Amino acid sequence: MDNYKLSGVDVNAGYQAVDLIKHHVARTKREGVIGGFGGFGGLFSLAGYKHMEEPVLVSGTDGVGTKLKIAFVMNKHDTVGIDCVAYSVNDIICTGAEPIYFLDYICTGKVMPEKIGKIVEGIALGCQMAGCALIGGETAEHPGMMPDDEYDLAGMAVGIIDKKDLVDSSKIVQGDVLIGIGSSGLHSNGYSLVRKLLAPDAKNVSKYIDEFGRTLGEELLAPTKIYVKTILGLMENIEVKGISNITGGGFLENVPRMLPSGYCAKVKTGSWDVLPIFKYLENIGKLDTIEMHNIFNMGVGMVVAVAEEDCDRTIQLLQKLGETAYYIGEIVENADKDFIYV
């Protein structure tokens, strides 16, 4: 074991990290979880879903990406775990499925137990926000492959839904409306460009920016909003015909992903509040508006399609659920384009 430590892998540090994260994991336990933490495989019983006619499992996986560089600069590691959970569960909820469990993967140049504890604290909080259990994960030490004080973070989630309840765009028709749900900021997209434009370092991340009402670092590290409970609550009251997570590829790529062939998203420019961070980046980078919409969420993190007659009630329900919601456009038949601004 001493020789292994000399090679760069500290087994005891790994044990300490496990001890530090146990109570975070315990907070996410929900019905269906079998056994305790630390087994070779995470166990989850589906006995509670026998009422479903044809249960379907839905999986999603993603990482936090280069937003982690901001966490390194700020030496703040307790929120990126929320981002890690958000990207998988926000994809899953686009099918209408309820996320039931999550697994994480952390690889680092050197295991520092307190840092790992902070990362998993954020992952556990993200799981609580999504209502899913953290049933397993892996922390890998990779000396020589990456700097000792850096890490990469990814995860995967599994959800469940009765097949007859899947949100699959099959009920979308011309005239259905698009409702945008506000984002918390950049979420975790476009950070390679953000870092190129703003060059965040230990000095300027502490700079207070009037437009943001907080420091640059706090704005850039704001965690991704998790929409699971909002969408599930909405679906209990409204027939939701399509759901789009505005993730990598921004508005232009993601809204059409929920549309059937031959239909187009007709989006009204200026129909929602563009958050200050996006205006800030557009001005500094002298970026084209279309390019901005093809990279970032622009202040809308999730879009749902509902019948026109449900438009007002959908916005009211979303507001009651604590969200900012906007009517942003409609769906029209168009064989040549899948997205247009008006």
C-alpha cells in the first residue's frame, strides 16, 4: 500500500472521502432503494411501479464540462454537483419520466477528501431537487493524467414512465403554443467561449458586476436549474405535448428536437427577458444574435408545447410552481424549416 501511495494513489484518502460523503448520500434515499451505500452495484426495486401497464426506463448521462474551470479558480466545489445532476435529469424529464436514481463519476489527479465531500454534497442536493436517489458512484484517482488539484465530473440518471404517458411529440399539431420557462443563467453551456471572452482568473472572478448584482465568479458558477418537479407538477394538470431542454446547441438546435417531421417552431423575438449575462457576453464578444441563440439558453432553460387553449393556464400554473414563464411562439407546418424567428 505504501508503494501504491508512492505511485500517486492514496487508498486511505479514498476511504476518508467515502466516510465524508455517506451522510450526503443518505439524504437522497427514497422508496425503492435497496441496501446501503458502498456495494459493488446500486440496487433499486421497481415493485412500487406495478400499477404501470408498460413501464419504460429512460436514461440520461452528461458531464459538467469546462464550467469546472470556474470552480477551480474560485476553489468552490459545492455547486457543480448540482449541474452534474441537472443535465441528466433535465433530459430525462423531456420524456415525462420521473427520475428515480443517479450515479456519479469523479476522476481527479489526487483525491482530496474534503474536496470530494463538497462535490458530492452538491450532487446529493441536486438529487434532492430532482427527487431521485444517489445509489452509487465512483471516485477515481488518476495521477499523471491530470493535475493533482483538478477533476472531471459526470453522471447518469434513470427515470421511469408508463409507455402510454410518454411525451413524444406525437400529439403536436399546428397552432400549439410554446411556453418558455426561465433559466438561472448560463447553466453549463458555452463555457469554452465564456472563458475565452472573459478570461476568468483568481483576480477578476471577485469583481462585482452591477448588471448581475453579484460578482463575476458567482454569476458564472450559478448552478443549473433543475426542472423535474416543475414539469411533473405541470403534467398533473395540463396535457404537455412536447418538452425541450435548452442545453448544448442553445435555442436553435434544441427546440426543434421536440417537433415531429414537417413542423416548425415559430418563435417571437423579444417575448421573454434575456438575462444580463447574455447581453454582457454579446457586447463583449461582439457576437451575432443568431450565434448567441445557437450557443446559449438566453434566459429560457426549458420549453414546453401545449394546446393553444391551455396557454394562459399553463403560464399561471408555472408561476404558482415558482417559475418565470413566457408565451414565446407557436408551432406551424413547414416542410423546409424547423425553426424561424419573427
